[in-house]
Amino acid sequence: HIKRIKGAVLRSANRALSPLIFHRCHTYLSNNDFDLIHGLTVYSPMALMAVQFAQRKGLPNVLTCHSIIERRYQIVLHKPLVPILRRANRMIAVSEATAVFCRRLLGPRDTIVTVLNGVDTVTFRQDIDGSGLRDRLGLDSQPIVVTALRLTKRKGPHHLVAAFSRVLESVPDAHL
């Protein structure tokens, strides 16, 4: 069951803005019985507050890290988050690269576990015939590369386009 707490949110950053939302969240967490508290991202003030709350209440808690930061100065910028991040009982990294980032930030810890993002195997199956989609796109049997990448600068779609231009050197009839 997901409970959404009303408050102002910065849509472009997907982050809560209103101080009232912290109060509402704290009240909701205090007045309900939970088995586990999960903070969805290390960059969410709400998630960090929920982990702190869970720690104070002795509730099991987990925090998910979706990001990879490779430059040393960026790691340094994350240092103020470290005391809160270390309070999480478990840190979920969504890839091995993300786990490396978490270990760089927090040090070697057995509380960092890699849980890969799930794939809906009912929707994405190799035995499904894609000829109808190929017909609509005007493609025959040419190789197709598909991505579920969100088109934001931070996700680096320009890297995909640059890499695909190299694919075209070897497979000129490929499509992205």
C-alpha cells in the first residue's frame, strides 16, 4: 500500500519542497505501524528523514541508491550525506557500478547489497512476435536497438547516440 503525503514537490527534481511535508510525513510514520521503512533514493530529503525516523524508532530500514558518481570532487560533495546514509540498515544498489559508488562513499560495508532493477517478463519476452511493430515502423529484418532510457541530460542519451554511430559502421542497416 502506497500512501502519498500532500505537499509541494519540485517536479523537475522530483523532490519535496515544503517544510509541512516533513511534519506530515513524520506524523504519518508516528501514527502507523510499519514493518519496514524504505527510502527510495539517497537524494530525497524525505527518504533520508524516513531512515532517521526508522532508526530512532528501532524499525528496520533500507535506502536505495540509483546513482553513479565517478569524479572525486563529486564524491566529496556527497560527504555531508554519509552520516545519514550509514544509519540505513541496508543500502540497495541497483547495479554493480552503483554498489562501487556506495562503497567509495561509505567505505567497505556488508550492508550494501546489489538488487538489479526488475524486468516484467510477461511484457518483455523473446517469444513474442514483433512483426506488427516492425511493419508499423517500416522495418523488415534489420537489427533494432531499443532503450528505455529517460531522455534527460543526466541519463546521457548523447552517449547512446554517439555509441550507435559506431554500431552503424559495422551494422549499417541497424536502427535505434
